[in-house]
Amino acid sequence: MLVEQIYDNLRNEGIVKNKEHFSEMYLECDKNTYYYLTHKKRDMSLGNMLKAYKNISLVRPQLTVSKRKKIDESLKLIQQKVNTSYNIKLQVSL
């Protein structure tokens, strides 16, 4: 699931502390949202994907070059999912 891939990328780079932090700061939802989505085997809604995309993009300039590459992977995953599922093209200059 996309939510797990993005969380793992951010967690491995030390950007998020835990799943609650990810849910609140990047998905802008309740702290248990990550647990709910994975328990129900559901992926993020379009709104959650766009919020995560926005929040990851805001953090990106503050990171080192090596961390940016991993973060860029998360942004590209979101772009692909939004494009294939909703036919919306997100553009960002990375």
C-alpha cells in the first residue's frame, strides 16, 4: 500500500518519528489514521495523498541532498498513484 511505502521512506530517513507523527503532520489527520488504514487494508484517499504531497514538498528543501533523493521517490509514488487513479497530473520541479 502507498501509505506504508511513504511512511517507510520517511521513517528510514529519520524525517518522521513514528506512525502517529506521520498521521498528524503529513496526512493532517487523527494520530491513529495510519493504523486504521493499514488495519482495514485501505490506501490513502485523494485528499490524504494531496496533503502528504504538499507536506513532504514543504519539508524537502530543508533536507540534505542524499535524503532528498529518497523523498523524491515518495513524491513520485504519489504522483503516479494520483495520475493513474484520478487522471490528475501533479507537477513539481525537483
